[in-house]
Amino acid sequence: MLRGIDADAMAELARATGLRVIASGGVASVRDIENLKARDGDGIDGVIIGQALYTGAVKLREAMDAGKANHSVP
């Protein structure tokens, strides 16, 4: 509910289970998507964005661009 995603916890879940994880719930900004993208090597396979799109907190084009980025976010 727009509170942000704990990308570290999502990456830990993926590493611990060996499964590809699709994060869902909590995306508050494009920064959340960038943080998840930076961890795709840990098993983050995607993200579901809902309310952030509906409210305009995240623009679809920005989200898509962040998901395609090839750089790491510190």
C-alpha cells in the first residue's frame, strides 16, 4: 500500500528458496523498481505494481524504463 518494497528481503527469499521471485505489494516509487532490478541476479524476476500506477505515484513509462535498466542501484 505505497509503503515501499523491502528489496533485500525479497532477494533473501529468492536466494534461500532457489526460486525466482515476483515481488508484489508496496511499490511506492520508481526507486523501488530500481532497487529490485539491481537484485535480479539474486532471483528477483519481476514486480507487480498496482496502486502506485492508479494514483500516479509511478508512471507506466518510468516503471518500464526502470525494469529494463542495466545498471545497479546502490
